[in-house]
Amino acid sequence: MKTAAFWRILALILAVLCVIPLAAACGSPNTPDTGKETAAPGKETSGGETGGEPKETEAETVWYTADQPEGLSLTKPDGTPKEFNFLAFSADDSMYWHDTDFTSEAMTGDTIGDAVYERHKYVEEENGILLTIHYAGVNCEYNTLVNSVSAGDDDFQAAYLNTQGSFTVATMECLAELNELGTIQLDAPWWDQNCLSDLSILGQNYALYGDFGVMYRKTLAIVSFNKKILSEKLPNAENLYELQATKQWTVAKMADLVTSVSEDLNGDGEMTDGDLYGLTYQGDVMPIAIISCGIRFVTKNDDDIPVFSFNTDRTLDAMDLLADLLYDTDCARSSSANPPNITNHGQLFQNGGSLFDAGEVHSVINHRAMENDFGVLCMPLFDENQDNYYTCINPHVAATLVVPNSVKDPAFVGYMLDALAAAGKNYLEPAFYDKTLQGKSVRDEDSRATLDIIFAHIRYDLGYLSNWGISELMRGLVDSRSLDFSSRYRSEESSFQSRLDQTIRAFEALAG
């Protein structure tokens, strides 16, 4: 009994000692703002109405704020507020890839749109600045930005470009090197650290991703599956989530399931829209699938210079595996292969025409209109020995944050990027991830866990995301259902290397 009492008293003392520094830290005005646990201003914290004094809860919201650099003024010399001008993608929602990170001028009941509006209102009021959004004429266009920089104008303090466009504009000597902005907190939790390490060349960074927006995350590759088709056609199939958890969710396993479920339903001897496919996809899946197999198109040497590294036996083996998955037209249907199939792969999946659909995160939002239940999986592994599941953004549409080198007040720009990104972590991230994806779109806890894996293992492969021709080669192979990777690569290798060398020379010139 003495021993038991002693341990109870010791546990109580330790608990008190742990609580005291935590309470002091939470109450100290000198506690760093970055990532501190405070109740979100004007946000509901315990089921009450928004606004007013936050109610205490057992686990309050973490609230992020950027550190305003000492001596930085947020007003002009005449005392009026400074203005931050941002160039976004087109606001025209009839376009396939239109802006959603900045297009909102009022509260409308749309989850993400309202979060955008709240984010902007908060940043303006907290800093006493004016935030003005401009829109490019067409999505991903960079001529508007280039023309402004070439004219020496300070029209825009930051902009969105697509990923490939960001490299093009950087080599045109139109972008600011992000490490030289001075005031931006690149190590802050609202910036994706993987992109900074993966996309740098000679230590220079011109492209940035993070909680500044959510559009780039919508382009991450995923696999959706129809639970009704799986249970009816393959009642004895292994649990796909368990396969994923035990790293048995491989290209070969997926190919077996795709072959097993496909069926010519009307018996006419042809596979058409009315039949059942194991897989629907489009050509972009091939380079993404290669990356998901743990293969890097480029690696970087000790001088942070990219070197092509994917013409290997492992790549050839992966191509063979992926051919079994993608090339059999009796089992897999492409929206982009030759001859072209008109029906969009995602729509065919939603109509119950396939077991699996290889798509992107934004398709999860569309799938929520499906009558049949669906689940979400990672892109499959090369084999069970692979260390992690990987995915990558789409270089053609992913919204990439850049800063023109014509900005007249780089210290102000760096701070505003942090302020908007920190507020994005407070407003946009939960609206997109917790409420839209996790709350309204996916339908089971295992799919939610899958999304966690996907967002935690993003690779930004320079070889795929740049404009050196790799993406086009890989897409061309899958659209023509070709296995001739080695000869195609050899025939275009000098062109790839020439484009890479040109980029390196441009970055050497930028480095001075």
C-alpha cells in the first residue's frame, strides 16, 4: 500500500509540473505566434454562434499568424494603406481550371468561397491594407505577368502560374528569387517544405506551394473505387484498405482486379460506354504512376543541379507492370488514347462504368454526387518493398505561387505572402480538407486516412513538372499504348538534355 500511495503522489506532482509551463506559455504575450494554440478570432469553438468571445473547449483551434518584420510599415508615406495586388487564374467558372483560391467577394454559403472571403477580410483588417485581386484572361496564362515585368511596372506583387509556366517565366528573368525576399518565413508551417527542396536549382527557388491556396492540392493523383461493383463482382476480394495499410496495394494487385471485373455486358463483342471496365483513366496517369512507383525522373547532385535518372531497369520494369494495368482495351478505358474515347473517364466511373478511376483529388468532390458508394485509395506501389506511397501535382494546371522581380517593396511582399498563407492555414485548409473533402465528399474513415497519406507524401519531381519534355513522352507512350520506352527515350534524350542544360544555364545567369 505504501508503494501504491507513493506512485500516486509522484504522478500527481509530475502532472502539476507539466501543466505549469504549458499554462505559462499559453498566457505569455511573448509566445511566438507561429502555430500557437489559441482560439480562432470570430470562429466557432464549442458549438455556439460565430463571433464574440470564444468559448473554452478541451481542444481549442490552433491559430497561425505571420511575424511582422520590425520596422516594416504597412502604410504609404501619405498615411494611406498599402495595396497588395495579386494576379490569379481566370475567375470564369465555365473554364476547366478556374480560380477558387481568390474568387469570393461575399459570403454565399459555399464552403471554400466563404473561407476565401473570411481569409481576405481578416488579412485586410488585421494589417490595415487593401487586397486587390486581378484575373488573367485565360487560365494559367503568363503573358499578362511577363508584359507587366517587361514594362517595369509594379502592377502585381505576386501571381499564380501553372507549374511549367513558372519555370519558363523564371528563365525569362521575370521572377524574384524567393530566398532573397528577406522577410518571407520559408520555414513556416504554412509552406510546403518538400517543394522548396525538390524544386530548387543551384539553391534558387522561384515556385512555392503551401496553405496560401488549395488549388494545387486538387491536382494530386488518387484512385477512386466503386464499392458496389467490388462487392457484387468480386465478393471474395481482399479488403482494399487493408491491402493499402499493409503495403500490398501494388500495380500488379490492381491489374489483377481490373482484369477480373471487366465484362462485355451486352455481349456484342465490343467494349463501349455501356460495358463494365476495371479502370478508367487519361494519359496523364502514366508519368504520375511512374512517380508513385518511387521513381524519380531527375535527381540532384551536390551542387543542387538536376540530372536525369529514370532510364533504368526499374523504370522498364514499372513500365511493363503499368502496361498490364493500362493497355488492355478490354479492361481499361482511356479518355485520351488513340483512337480517342469521347466519354470523360471520371463521368464514366460516376455512371457505374468502372471499378476504378485514376483521377485527381478534385474528382472526389465530383464523386459525392454518385448513387453508389465509393472509396479513395493511393496510387499503387511498385511492389511491397517500396518505402512509401507517393503522388505528385499536375504541372499543367496546379496553381503555383510566384513573385515578379519588378516589385518595388519586396519586404512588404514577403510579409504579405506569409500573412495570406498563415490565414489560409486557418481558413482555407479546414474548409477544403476537413469540411469539403473529409466532411462532405469521402464516405468512410479509411478514405479519410488515405487522404492523410496522400497529402503527407507529395513529390515535386523537376523532370515531370518542368517543361523539358518528359511529361509529353510518358503521356505519348500511354496514349499510343506503346512499350517502346527505351528507343523513344534514346531518340529524344538529346532534346531532353538540351532543354535541361538551357534551364541550368539560365539559373546560373540568374545566380550572377
